[in-house]
Amino acid sequence: MTIEPPEAKKIPSPRTFHGDTVIDEYAWLADRQDPDTISYLKAENAYTDALTPGRSRTSSTRCTAGARSGPAR
């Protein structure tokens, strides 16, 4: 059985910065209240869970940046 990752839809969203226009096809994902964003993220989490059975996404073994020890410089 092959599990396929969810595919995010592409909606072109042009933005112009300093005279240069760029197209962001995934800008719609920035809207946390959009039902399509929520559905996509749930599908992405389900896909990840299916590929990593027995592992929690909030596991204490995940890598994080350590804090500096000693006085600030």
C-alpha cells in the first residue's frame, strides 16, 4: 500500500516589492481561519502520522536550538 502526500492547491497571488513582482502560489495557506487551509493541514498531519507510527509530533526527542549558557555578550 502506497500512501501519497496531500497536494496543496496552487492559487497565484502576485505581490510587488520594490518594482519586482513575484507570484506566491501558496499564499492562501497563511489564512489560518480558511477551511481549505485547515483541511490541508489536517491531511498533511494524517500523512505524517501514517509514515511515522508510534512517534508523537511533540516528542521530547525532537531537536531544538539550545539556549546559551553564561552571561549575554
